[in-house]
Amino acid sequence: MNVDIVEAVTQIAKERNIKREVLSDIIENLFLAMIKRKYGTADNFEIFVNMDKGEVEIYQTKKIVKTVEDEVAEITIDKAQQVEPDLELGDDFVEIIDPTSFGRRLITSAKQSLTQKIREAEKEVLFNEFKDRVGEIVIGDVRQMNRDEILISVDNMEVLLRKQDQIYNERYHRGDNIRAVIKEVAQTNRGPEVLVSRTHPQFLIRLFELEVPEIYDSIIELKGVARFPGDRAKVAVYSNDKRIDAVGACVGLKGVRIQSIVKELNNEKIDVINWSSEPEIFIQRALSPAKPNRIMINEEEKTAIAVIPDEQISLAIGKGGQNRQLASRLTGYEITTEKESDWMALQQPEEKLMLEDVPELSKNVLEKLLAAGYETADEVLDAGQKEIMLLKGFGAKTVERLFDVLNSYYEEDSEGSQENVAEESKEINNKEKEEMAETDHES
């Protein structure tokens, strides 16, 4: 029985890459468990496992006594001397235990336990192997599918592709061959768990390294990646060799390199741009295919305003705002896009209406307003009618007509507004004379 177990375990060790020392410990612990179940203790037992010979030796040490009170730990002098005549009271007697004496039921249970322990050891080996492979692309076959995750067989290990790590517009079937990047390896209550992803930016980076030898050789650097998996991505590249065009190398002759990556990502559109240490230039390139006329940077707040030609504003923003968001992620600046026409309108200084340029105002009214410190129509309107009425010589009706005249200059295409200006100005002049006369009479 012991030879069969050791031979079987040795074969498993070869097939599953489990260290012999680990398996030797498993077998030793297995027999210790069997001994405890049979004798109630394993304190006076020793086990030696010889993986080379396929042997398991079990030794039981007993104390030689006159009268046995504990059959597991003691033996009579008569029985001991039948084996070794020179032994005396108080000596240790070592007895060799035949593993077959444990009985068929105990042995069957031990084999089942051994199988379980080997599985656990195998998982531990795989865990140690995969934890050093985080960030590496692996290839596997779809083994099982459910609503929230896909089980993939990779190198004798079942890895998980969760829903959030799947490209949303891809459809998988059992038996499909899938490539993904190892995202995380963790120990859980269920054993080692390996999570892979097809949406992580690292997956796109690894695909570029596979397709573009210059990246793998560090001639070209990937400076940044931003993705909306399945829809669009932006990749910033930089060449350490001035003789090599970074974008051209990544795209490949007739686009063969980039198309291979696009196909792997279910036709995800990829913009490859040249990285720049100058934020303005980098942001301008990141907003491609739009071509901003101007970039304004706020370094403290890490924000930027991009002024875009009116006809290209939709390109700059992109479908669902994706182009602008990807540019922001790639550059590290929160980018705001502005139409050129809107931006120019905001930059034009506001023309102020000077009171001297309002012909409807009489000389007397103008002089009094200027003397009071009012130079523009805005200043008068902002002051309000009550404030102007406090000035000497300005009655309620005169102020009302004054405000009507000034407001008429701000009305856009109001019908009849200009036609009424002349009449209102006459009323102001007449009313002014009447109020001034009344003021003089009261004085």
C-alpha cells in the first residue's frame, strides 16, 4: 500500500510541477493523521518517507514496563525480550508498524485525503507561479460561462474574466480562444484566484509590445494610454531614436501592425499620437482629429481651454464626449473645448456708450450728469432712477424720459425704438425747462 501511494504521488509531482519535498510532507502528515485515528495519539510515532525508493516506514517507540497500563506507549519486558533479549526495564522498545495494518477503510479515507491535499498543493504552486506574472498576457480556452464571469483554462489553472473586465460588445462561446492580461492574483477562501482583463489599459500596452518590436526593445516608449474599451483609445508614444518615427512604427506598413491590435480589441479605434513634454503641444495632439487654434494652460489647477474652429467642435468633443475625455486622461489636464466664434466674442472689449455720444441729451442735462461724475450710459443706468433724481434739476418725468432714451440704445431691433428717440428727447428738453422753471420759482 505504501509503495503504491508513494509511486502515485511521485507521478503526480512530475505531472503537476509540485516539489518532492512538499509531497513528502503531505504523505508524512497523511500517515500521522491515520495513526491518530487508529491509536488516538501520534506522540510516540515517527514516519520516514523515501520518495526515491517509494517506501514509507513507521516506527512506534514504547517504554518497557512490568505491567502495561497504556498499550500504545508501553510494552512488557517479556514481549520486548522476545525480539531483543538484551533489553531491560525502563529501556525504549522500537516497533516497526506495517501500513497495511491500518485497515481498508482507513486507507481508502487516507487516499481521498491525499488527493485533496495534492490539489491544494497544486493550487499553491499555481498561485506562486501566477502571482509573478501579473501584467502578462495569457491565452486560454473558455471553459464555463455565466452571467457575471467567464471561466478560462490557462496552463492547468482556471482563471476568471469578470463582466467588468470584458469588452462590452464582444460575445464569447465555450471553446473560444481568448487572450487577456493577468490583472490580479489573490488568495481567497476558495483558494488562489487569478483575475484577467481585456479592458485594462495594460492589455493594450502588452499588445503593442507584442506587435511593435521597437517598443519591446525600448527604442519607442509608450508614454500613456487611455481607453473606452471596445470604442476608442488614445496612445502616446515617443521615439528615443530620432531616425525612427514613433507613430509610423506603431502603425506599421499599410497599417498592418495597428490593424492587428484593432482586430484583437473587436475594432476598437486607436489614435496613436506623438508625446511631447510641452503641455500645449501634447494637448493639441491629444485632441486629434480636431486641430485647436489655441491652447491655454492653468498649471496650478491642471486645466486647459482648447479653442476649436467652429466646424471641428464635434470632432474635438467626439461621440458621447469620448475624444475630449480620452485627451484629458492621456494628458492629465481637465480640458474644456470652446468654439472659436464664441471665444472671439468673449475676448472683444465691450463698447461703452458715452453720454457725449447721445445726441438726444440736451447740453444742460449732459453737463449736469458729467459734473456728477457720470460719463457713460451704463453708469447712469446702473445708478438707477432714484439716484439720478437726487441730482439738482432732475425731476421724476425728466429722469424717466432720460432712462427711456438710454435704454433704447440697448434694445436689439426693437420696432419703433429709434423713431421714438427724437420725440422722447424733445420731451426731455421741454420737461427739463418746465422743471427748472419750477425749481427757480420755488427758490
